[in-house]
Amino acid sequence: MKRNERRKRHEQRVQEVHVEHSEPKQTHHSESKSIYYREYKKLLIIPMLMLIIALVLIGAKLATTGDFINKGISLKGGTSVTALGENLDSKIIETQLKSEYSSTEINVRTLENSGHQVGVLIESDILPEDNQTSNSFIESIQKVTGIQRDNLSIETIGQTLGDAFFKQTLVAILIAFIFMGIVVYLYFRTAVPSAAVILAAFSDIVVTVAILNILGLKVGTAGIAALLMLIGYSVDTDIVLSTRVLKRKEGTVYQRVIGAMKTGLTMNITTLGAVVIGLFIAESAVLQEIMLIVLIGLLVDLVNTWIQNAGILRWYMEKKGEI
Amino acid sequence: MGKFKEIFTNKRIIILIIFLVLSVILIGPSISEGVAIRSVDKNSQATQALPHAITSPDPSLKPMNREVIQSVNGVPVKTIEEYYAQINMLTENQTITIKTSKANYFLTTKIGNLTEAQDIGINVYPRPSNNIQKGLDLEGGTRVLLQPQEEASQDDLELTVANIKQRLNVFGLSDITVRITNDLFGNNYISVEIPGVNEQEVKQLLAQQGKFEAKIGNETVFKGGNKDILYVCRTAECSGITPGSCGVTSAGEYSCGFRFSISLSQEAAQKQASVTKDLAVVPSGFGQSYLSENLTLHLDDEQVDELRIGADLKGNPVTDISISGSGAGANQKEATSAALQSMKQLQTILVTGSLPVKLEIVKTDTISPALGEGFIQNAVLVGLLSILVVIIIVSARYREWRISIPMSITMLSEVIIVLGFAALIGWRMDMAAIAAIIIAIGSGVDDQIVIADETLGKKKKDVEDDSWKQKLARAFFIVMASYFTLVVAMVPLWFAGAGLLKGFALTTIAGVTIGVFVTRPAYAAILEILVENKH
């Protein structure tokens, strides 16, 4: 495969500019050996298992905690304080605050820019409705960090609003999902391929949420926005794949899949590149949350598009008598 | 050379260039120097300036059109520090000149409330270097989200918004945005944004319904608002700390009293006279006589102060009344400022009256300007590096400048046009909107890869090659599908979460729409000219 590629690339430069999206016939020999070519039905087990495990994990979390994700304070209410300073010690701040407010959940983490500390982010579920605790909490932070109140960035969100946000974002995801399904169906007008695209997007979100839970990460409103974006992003490559397989006539179905994969993987790699940069360099917690969720989601989507969706499409085409 | 001519005469490319030029004009980038006026305090000396008062800017004014202070007393000021260095040198009763981008002002300083010379009342911030308005999380400031505690009609809400605006104006803040937002479930909220200010006390002012009542016994004599109260004194002559009122309380705290005078309407004065005329006169130990009932002041049904009524006021319809109260603190300075703060709030409420609905604060954000500043630089860095990485990946994949250079140009064009659009409609770019721009560019690159791969695919010997038009149609079939799915995924977000995620949804939709209708067609045209015509 590799040698073939290199030779082709050489030819390309000698001849003229073009980008091949269907593999030439010569590769057929190596193709027939690859698991991806022969065992695509068995490979479908991987994404299916992934989805089932994710659903079980999320179900278990829902049963034990009553929530299917770790809600960030923007979705459950609480107080978040950002203090800028290179020398603030998040460990010391956390221990001191925890000893003072033992009955509440307090989390302190450092904000970094390219490995260099710029400040700390203190999050707690102390609700603004509890005016007294809320005020004394801010005062305690002032004492521990030595930073004036005016230089602290304080965000508070009430419990009712947090709950309302959470419910609404669920509705938003649901509506987005239905809309997306309608668009996809109107585009392809065939049940199985449309269902495959929708399943891939569903699986992306579910598996991503399960991974976020395993990593113990909290999801706020920004995270929900990122999950919604994931719908848009994951569908992109699925559409490239489905269009190539269903609407093109040249080459075998497998060749069309490989051609789509070349385009699709380039798309995925550029997005991953940008997201990784964002993740490492971004200081803002909002930006980091979005980037991390998109990163996980895109990795999950690689499996769901190129193994699951591609497998289902090939199976479907095989049934229709096209190979 | 013929190709260049072809490129610059292509319809799609000309459209792109027009959009780019318009965007740059709208953003209006410039080298930023100097300080701009953010707001002017009410009743400050700045409002007494000649030839006319220095006023707070209209919030709808584009950032680049804000009034810029060029010099104070002939000394040029380029930074906030330089401005305050000049202002802090001022002494009492000094006539100064302030040269701004609009006029030359003359004004006289005044004796301060405390011992220092009073500030002339102009609040400044660094002059904006372009017309893109920064969101609260980037500029710093205070945002408060209020929710009505009872069913409120649209009229009530609009009245409340107007009242809150007035309150904040009276309080001395003008660069504010107060608006009604709602969510997917039809709940209404009132969102108040005050950029650049980190003021805790504003929160209390907003949440208070501000139902002010003065009672004698159980009888209400007058209420807050301009029906009963014609005038509230807020100048140093008739308002401030009561001389000699500061002292240590039994609890070991310092306490200071404030007082200010108000003028009642004739009607309210008559009401007072009719209530007091039946009261008994009670002599007090210090040779003064008072009426048997006190005048009690209630704010939102809680008594805030109690005043004794002099015997000479019995049955007398006086219109001038002195309102008093107090503030406490750990030392005299704190107590003084607490008292002045309470005074300012009470004055504001007396002027503006009560809100038609009871509100509860459901969310507050106060972001320090220092945090926002770092975020902007960081976000720009993230954006530029992401674009760079994408260019490297694309160059490595295609090994062909005729594909990767137009792609890079397209990406940058999309950023510029989205920002131009933001400047045009004056929406504030926040962190989520920046994330949305990065996403829109990402999906733009995806589309360009699709266009490149679809149109430049290797010709098959056994299949007749499609025309460029057909290939392009195939590419745009995919591009439009991904466009529609992304847009429909963003629409619900527009309405969810009390408008807080609107910026994200709006920016994403704007970004991909511009991409699909302006930049990507132009990209396809460039590809066609550079690559396809060679065949």
C-alpha cells in the first residue's frame, strides 16, 4: 500500500494535479487480505459493543446518581471563581477552603497556558441563594489568595436556573437530533443509509458522554454546545461516505469507501489538528471544555463512520446486489 | 499572467473581494492610542463643563466613534495611567481644559465629599482599536440575570427594563445593556450587562423591587417615584454624611449617618399634614418636642429607618423633608463609604420608584478586565495556530500550492468576514463566539477538502469524465448537506439557556452561511482557474 502510494504521488507530480479518490485496481491483491475488506460485518461488533457498554455505563450512572453526566456548575447551580496569579497553589487553596466549608463540594484547578500557570479556577456548589455562605466563601477566597474582590472573576448561578438550563439543553439536543435526521432523510431518501448516519451521530454522542463520565469530567453549558456541534461534525464525514457509496457509479463499493475515506480522514485530521492546538494552548475553561469534547467525539466518530457506517453501507449494497 | 486576469474578473471571486473589503471597513482596524470616555457620573463636574456638558456615550455608538480624550491641561494622555496621573494632580477650584476628539472643554474642580478634591466624574477605558464589541467575558464587567418571581406581562417586563435602565443611569452607569430574554420553555428573564465595571453593589440595586414607603403609624404618607417625590437632592450641599454622626456602636463597629433632602408633591405634603394633625405632642428630655408617632421608612416591606417628627410639623403640609439612614464598617472610613453607598442606593430608588414585578437574581457574573484581556490574546493565538496547523496538514496531503494556498486564503477570508458581520450588527464577541469561529473555519476546511477531492479526482479511463460543472454540483451536494445539518443542530441552541448561548449559535450559523455562499464558491472558482483549465 505504502509503496503504491508513493509511486502514485510521484506520477501525480510528473503529470498534473489531481487527487485520486478511487483506488486503482492494482491494490486489489493487498485489499483482499485486509480485515477491513473481508471482515467488515464482524468489525461491526466493535462499534456496537462500544455503544452498548456506553449505554450500560450511562444507565448505571443514572441509576446511582440520578444524573447521566457530571453536571458542571452552570447546569446545577453554584459558584465559580477565577483568580489570576502565577504563584497561587491550587492544592493549598483547595485544602484551606475545604477545611472551612467541609459540607460543600470544592474543586480547585490551575489554569495553564502552554504548561505555564496563569491562575486558578475555584468551583463550588455553594449556591447564590445561600447569600451568607456565598459571601463568606468569596471572602475566604480573598484571604487565601490575597487577591482583592474587584480582581476576582466571580460567576454564580442559581439552582433553579441551572436546572432549567440542563432541561433545556436536553431538549435542544433532542430537537437538533430530530432536525438532523429529517435533513439526512430528505437528502438520501432511503431508510437504511439515513438510519446509519443517524445511528453514527447518536453513538458519537452517547459514547463521548460515557468517556467524559469515565474521565470524571464535568459538563457545563459550553460542553452541551460542543456535543451539539459534534452532531454537525460527525455527520459531515458520514455524508461524504454515503454520497460516494450511494450516488456514484464508478469502481466497486469498497473502492468508493476507500475513496471517501481519503477525503474523510483528511477532514478529520485537519479538525483534530486544530482541536489539539486549542486544547493545549487555550486558557479559557470554556474553550478547553469545547475542544476536549470535540476531540473525544471526533475520535469516537472515526470508528462510527469508517467501521460502523461503512460496514452497514457495504452490507446494504451487497443486499441490493452491488459489490 | 492571463490567470491573474481570469481570477480577478471571476464573478464569485469579485463577490468575495467585495465582502472582504466591506468587512475590513466595518471592523475599521486602527492603531489604538488614547483613552475613550466610558461614562460620566451624574452631577459630577464633568456635566458642568463648558461649552457644554461632557456626556456618557450612547451605548449604541460604534466603539470607534466613542469620544476620545486627547489631553488634560495641555498634557497629552495616551494611557489610562497617564489620564489618572493628570487627574490626581488636580486641586480644588482649579479650572482645567480637556481636549477630546469632539471638543475642547473647560471645567472647574470642586471640593470633595471627604478631604480629597472631588473626582471630575469621567470614567475612561483604553480606546478601542476596532469596531468589534467584546463580550463580557473578554472585556470584563458585570452581568446579572434576573427572573420575575411572578407571572409578568410583556408590558410589565418592558416597564421593568425601562425602570432598571433608569436606575442604573441615576446610579451613574450608562454603558449598559438591559434586555428581556426568554428560553425554550417560555420563561422570561431580564439580562443586565455592564461592561468594564466590577460593582457588587449594583447587584443589590437590581434585585430590589424598590418599593419605598414612608409611614406614620400604619398610614402610608408617601411612596418612592416621581408622583410623590418631586426632587431628590444628590449634590453635596444637601446630601452626604451627617456631620458628627460617626461613632462606635455598642457592637464595637463604626457607624456613620447620612442624610439628604427631598421635595414632596403638594398632595403628599397634604397627606402628611392630615395624618400628623391628630397626633399628640410628646416633650423630650432635651427641650425639644416630638410627635407621638415616628415616621418610618420601609424598603420592600422592611423598615430601614425611623425618624422622629418635630412638634412644629404637626398638621403642617411641609414639602421639604430630610431623609436619613446609616452605614456601618470596621473603621470610620469603611463606615463612611458604606453610609454613602446606602445613601446612593436609597436616592436611586426614591427617584425611580419601584419595579412592577418582583425579581430574583438567578445568575451573576463579574469578570475582572485583566482576565478578559489575557483571554483575547490567547484566543487570537489559538485561532492563528489552528489555521497554521490546518495549512500544514493540507499542504502535506495535497503537496500542491494551487490547492493549499487558495484554501488558506479562504480560511482567513472567512474569519475576516464573520468579524465584519459581527461589527455590522454590533453583537458582542464572547469566548463561546470565538469557539464558534474556530468551528466554522473547521467545517469550512472540511468543505474545501470535499470540493478539491470531488473536482480534481483522477479521471477514469472507463468512465466518461464529468464536466467541471457536474463535479462541482456533486461537491456542493455534500457541502450543502453538512451545512444544513450543522445549522439545524444550532437552531435549538439559539433559544435555549436564556440567550446565553445565542452568540455561539449565531456565530456558527453566520460563519458557515458566509462560507457556503461566499467563500467556498470563490474557492471553487480559484481552483477551476488554477487547476482545471490546464487540461
